Amino acid sequence: MLKFLFSLNKGLRLDFFEVVSSERVLQTISEFSPLKSEILDADTAISRILAEDIYSPVDLPDFARSTMDGYALKANDTFGANDSIPTYLELVGHILMGEAPKFKLEKGQAARISTGGMLPEGSDCVIMQEFTNLMDDKTLEVLKSTSVGENILNVGDDLKKGEKFLASGIPLKSHDIGALFGVGITKVQVSARPKIAILPTGDELVGPGEKTKPGQIRDINRFSLAAAVSEMDCIPIVEDILPDDLELIKSRLKKVIQDVDIVLVSGGSSMGMRDFTVSAINSLGEPGVLIHGISIKPGKPTIVGRLDIEDGNKVVIGIPGHPVSAMMIFHKFVVPTIRRLRGEKDILFSERGKVLAFLSRNLPSAPGREDMIRVSLELVGDKLVASPLMGNSAMISTMTKADGYLIIPTDLDGLVSETEVEVLLY
């Protein structure tokens, strides 16, 4: 490992970091311990991550029921029926919704039934009312033959008692909530929502309402990262700006990490003399900094650290100060970290999805480095075209104009125009 060390007047040491691959970072993230779980009312658990497998406590449905408005009957009684040669059945009753039939169908009989109604004993199918005519209040004309099981749900056709229907590690969707209540489950065990602190550092930063002086810039990352945390259904805790002072950063980081699961330190991750994130993380305890430097652009000086505690771990990620780098690293590594801590099965899952598009021009890249290129998407004729948005990682406008990003892997020295590429949507 290549390092270059020299002493400064204040006794600090400057180490050139050794970069690792994205795969190595994701492997490190996958080894973090998930958070504890909590029990919620199922109707408040939308989008939360299940912390247990869910098994049906009952058969669903627990009685045979109709899936159509029509007539319950025996399939054999309709054999050969058609428009030219109809079959006539005796109409013996009307099954009301929410009630159990008090009669049994015999051969040659039928009963009126609505969608969801309970089938009477002796019936084995339902014929849609469109294929019948009511001749009088006791006679039903059937114009179509039916088969056993047609237009009905038998006991357990949807879910059988004891059947697993939701798996641990998945986010609960609206239809999952419906299924839970359908089998009588009103409480669920879900992963806790991660609390994530955003700690901005830098002598050059001022608040958004302040007038900048020469050399100063308004803080962007504090707010964009907090918004990104909220988008992930986590709890953002936004800290005030800290100057480039090692002792102040150590003190604030030590205090903040007590009450959160992840700390995002914005700025302080490069190798400048006044960047202290590595020292601050290592001062918290073991194992400290795990990764400092990733073979990726933008975001090369990213830091990943871990603090082991009695019942798990806490994570500190040092994010580069440039706004584009900060957001790209959030998408690339912070999101998988959140998913891991929530116990999700697939930490690389993208809710926003991916699309295939054709590259609008040549894109050079440096071998051995993974490039994340912002792109805008446009439909040209019947072809989706991805146009690269080039610019310095300090230019937030390249994010606002982008629809997503593509990745040039480390083993390529670029992509040629018209290449079909995968675009990860923002």
C-alpha cells in the first residue's frame, strides 16, 4: 500500500489513501449489522421493512365463494347447453351477501348469487348471468355449459393456512397491507427507521440565508442530503455547520453518534491538511475507518467507518464536499447502507428503476476507475437517447438537469456513441 507521510507544524500526518473498488465497498456494507425491529399496527406500516416472515393463520377464503354475479349450480346439469339447445333449471333461492345459505342444491337446481357470496352445499360452479335468462320466478334458462370450479374460489385457493405469503426484508406495499388484514393480522414486526445525522464541515460554508463573502459558499449538502434521507423513509437529523477544527469535529461527532444509526460527514474526506474526518472517526472506537478512497468518479475520497457497540454497530460515512459528489455517493453507497441496516434482502434494489437508452456521443474514461456519468433522457423518434451532462462535481445544475446516471465500469476505457446503456433513474 502506497503512503506518503510527513510532519506538519501541528504534528498532524498526511496519508495518501489507497483506493478500493465499488464491489469491495458494497461487500463491507453488506457485513454491517441490521437494526433492531419494532412492532407496529399494520395500517401504519406502509413502506416499512418486514423483520419477519408472515404466515397466514387461516385459509383465504375460508368458505367457497363466487367471483361473479350469476347463478350457483352443478356443472353436470349444464352439459351440452348452448343458445340453440338451452338447459332449464329450477331456481330455488337467492343467496344474500354476508349470509350462509340455508339450503342444499339438488340435481337440476340453481340459486341466485352475487360476487363474493357463499356457495350453497351441492353446487360446484357459478354461471355468469349474461349466459342465462330468467323465464319466471322459478325457472332459469342456461345458454352455456359450465365446468367444475368455474367462477368460484374454493377454501384456501388464495392462501392456505400456514402458507408464507410475505418474506422478511421486503418493503410493505399497499396490497401487502390489504393481504395482512385479509387474514386477520393487525400488527407486524418491522425494522426500525434509521436515524441519520448530517454533519456539514468547512470554514468556507455559510447558511443559505447569509450573504457570502469572498471565498465563502452557501451550504448545499446539508439540505440535499437531508432531503435524500427523507426520500428513503429515514429520519434526518441536521446539525449546524462545523469549522475545520479537529477537536470540535471529534466532540460533535462523539455526541451526535450516541443518538443516531448513521452519520454523514459532509466535507473533510480528501487529503488536505485541514480535513479531519478520518481522525475524528478513528477517535470514536473500534474498528474505525474501514475504507478511505474508492476507484470511482465522482467521490474518490469517500470514507466508510464503523463503530461497534454492544448490540450492533453505527456507521459513519465521510462524503466529499462537492454537491454532485455528495449526491452521487449517497445514491451509490449510502442507499445500500440504509437498506442493509433496515435488513432488506436486496441492498442494490432501485425503487426508481432502470431504463435502456442509446448514448448520444462518445464517452472516454480512465481504465481502472468506475465513472458515474449524469445523463438526460430524450425520446428521439422511437429511440430513447441518453445525453451526458459533463461538468465539475461542484456544479449542482448537472444534477438538476439529469434524469439519471450510467456507469462506465473499471475494465473499459470509455463507451462509443450509439452504445446501448443502462441508466439508473434518480
